[in-house]
Amino acid sequence: METTYDVVVIGGGAAGLSGALALGRARRKVLVIDSGAPRNAPAQGVHAFLTREGVPPRELLAIGREEVTAYGVEIVTGTVTGAERLGEGRFRVTREDGTAVEARRLLVTTGVVDELPEVPGLAELWGGDVLHCPYCHGWEVRDQPIGVLATGPMAVHQALLWRQWSDDVTLFLHTAPEPGEEAREELAARGVAVVEGEVAEAVVDGGRLRGLRLADGREVPRRVLVAAGRMTARTEHLAGLGLETAELEMGGHVLGTYLPADPSGATSVPGVWVAGNVSNLMDQVISAAAAGVRAGAVINADLVAEETRTAVAARRARTSAADDRPADEFWDDRYNESERIWSGEPNVALVREAADLTPGTALDLGCGEGGDAVWLARQGWRVTAADISRVALERGAAQAAEAGVADRVDWQRHDLAASFPEGSYDLVSACYLHSPVDMPREKILRAAASAVAPGGVLLVVGHAGWPSWEHDHDHPDVHFPTPEEVLASLELGEGEWDVLRSEEFDRAQATPDGRRGTRHDNVLKIRRRP
């Protein structure tokens, strides 16, 4: 069976390792596949990278590998020979040895290949005496005789730029278009010499650049040569992903190809991100690393969103399955999910509405773990507490014993849809008698009204809507009746009852993650006339 990772990073340079670092710190399962051939390997050091100024490229990568593996990231040396989409948001990545792994997301940081001008001798000196970026290497070759090999319309700009690091700069026109009058004037004003004619070869002496030999035989001494080659995104073997490269043009001249992406690195292929030179040809090492971190963070957020959608779907499936269970089994399972479901405190509406009543006999319907029943018993009431859950009743009895009122509460197990406590009561309380499983609430409340003794009170407290933190709920068809609708559903005899309170109210309640939230509830309080 193929190993599955949260993310496979293809390419282990600064961008790839930085992305892997962000993902590893996010506790993701990450694999980095790297060929071990970084583009900047010939360079003496990495520059413009704060705190790592001048560090040799391979040393920087070694430090990076040590850091990311400390967070559980796996790194293998190898060449990717194929990558394909499997459907359902998954990918398969294959290496040259035939090893294949699966991934939920891909981060491509393969960089670019520099295609140098076809001048003999350049390739051997690349990264040493043949350079391309003044911000990467200008300081190290300051004040030396520098040549700029023109291969496109940006050559004049390059020559003027390199003039910042040396007052001995020569532009070799080679195969580039002839500069216009304005460009000639700018070069002359800055003291940049211009050499006509095509360059035939780079003259090497003792492994160092000595100069450039022109096609007519002339040799112009130079110690450094700036050569802007074409940069081609490394996307071979990734065709199976459906990624398409684009060309970067300046002044009508193609500088290279890259993989287009949005600012986060997301490509047009869902689940595939890019970072570094493969998507931005102008990135230096530090900006490539930053792009890797940014892409890693966005990939993690994307995975979190997917996992949340999956969790919501699973929760809805569990709720749907639970709805098919017998009600007593559902509620026993619900209470068994934790040692306590409710706070143990009485409902605020009950405390407010019962505080001025003379204690007598009380019936608490849907008593749960007994918070209301125990409070009533402490106020002097003799309470019959009814609930469908054996687990809840056992917890209520234990709470009553701890409170010293065990002899004042009679705990009875009832499926109120099928059976109802006998007798009549001075107070019948039905607080939050809601259920995700089928329950004939109106029928139960009519039975509750019938159980109220003459002069007694029926108190119905319920939710008037979803809580403030639950914007996307599982039951869009649920209706929360108003107090007026509850009153009408009781079908009370005319002239037999007085309405003491019928209103909606808000109360504070902690959200599942401990923040402050609110519930919109309602209360109906009616008295049977003597």
C-alpha cells in the first residue's frame, strides 16, 4: 500500500524546505523529494539573506534540512519521474526508483534551469566568473573589469545596473539589437564602453575568465561576465498534473517560462501550489523562502477547511443515524459521551419564575441530570423528576444525595411519548423539552397541563432560535414555537387559566470553545384557576 502524506513537496531548495517547515510546525505529515542539484550550487555563497549572509548554498540547505526534520518532516533524495491526479483530491508522485507515494496536496518548488547563451566556455564558469544577478554577486566582484553579454533588449539596463558595482563595465553587443541614440547616450554618460561584434568564446586561463574573444579575433580582457540566459521552469515529468507554463516577456524578449499562480502560490490545478523560481523567475533565495512559508500556511489552511467539511458531514451522518435509534438509546448514548453534559445549575428562567411560588409538589419533565429538580427540592418542594435516560436519572439521584435532598426527589424513568407520571402537581415544569429524535412535544405539553392541580402553575421554557455561534446547523427545517404558539397548542379550556408571563428573552451562554455567546429563548407561565 502506498504511503499517504498530507503534503508532498517536490524540490528541496529554500522555497521547498521553508514550505515544509511551516507545514511541519502545523503538525502535518510531509515528504520532501529533492534531486540534490540546487541551481545555486556553483555560487560561493547566498547573499541578501538576513542572518545567513554569505553562507555556502549547500550549507544553508543542510541547516534547513536539520530544522525541518526536527518537526517530523521526511526528506528523500531522488528525482520525480511522474505526478498525477487520482481524483477525490489526491495525487500520486513517483520517483525514478519506482517508489510511489500519495498526497492530499502538492507543493512544487522545482526551480528553473538556466539556458546559457551558446558561447563556448560560459558553462564551465557559471556561478563563478559568469554571473547573472548583481544583488546576488555584485559586492563580491566590485571594482573588477565586468563584461555584460547582450542577448536581448534588457542588456543596456543590465549594463547600467552593474555600473553601480564597478566603474569598468563593458557592454558586448553580441547578437542583441543595436541600442538607440538615447541608450547610447546613457551608456556614454555612465562611462560604459560598448563593443561591437559577436562574441566567439570566453577565454579561460587557469580556470578563471581572462576575457572575451570576438568573431573577428579581437580579445577584450574581462574578469567577470554577466550573461542573462533563458530561465526555464523545471516541470518535466509533471505533465500528468495538468500544469501549463507561461512565458515571461520584457521588452518583447522572452526571459523564460514559469508556472502561473495566485499570490498564495495556488495554481489553476486544485490542490497544487508552487513557490520559488518555478513561479517567479526574479525570486532571490530569501524571497523564495518567504513564498514557501506563505504557500505552506495556505496549504495547511486549505487542509483544515477540508477536514472541517469532512467532520461536519460525519457529524450530520451520526446525527442522522442517531435519529433512527430508539429515543431512550439515543439519550443514554448522548449522556455517556462525557461525565457531565449540563452545568448542574438550575435554569435561570425556572429560578426567576418559581422563586415567588409557595413550595408544594412539583413535576420536572425532561429533568436531565437533575439541576432543576435538586434546586426545587432545596427550596422545599417535593419533586417528581422524569426523564427517558437511565444515565441522566442516576446522575440526578447522585447530585440530590450530595445536596442532602435525596428524600425529596422521586426519580422516574418515562418515555413521555408513551407514559407519564401519575398524579397532579402544584408546579409542572418543562424546561427546554427539545429533542433531535422524534418526540411529540405538543402532546406531552398537553399532558403536562392536565397534570397541574387547581391553583397550580405550568412553566414551559424553550429555545426561540439557534444559538449565536451556530450559523450553519444541521436541521434547517426546525421550527421554534413562540410562547403564543405553545399556548395555542395546549388547547386549554376557556376561562380555566390565567397567563402570568408570555415573552422571549436573551441569556448568556458559553460557546463550545469557551467564548461568550447568547441564546434567544422564550417562556410561558400560566396558572390554573382554583
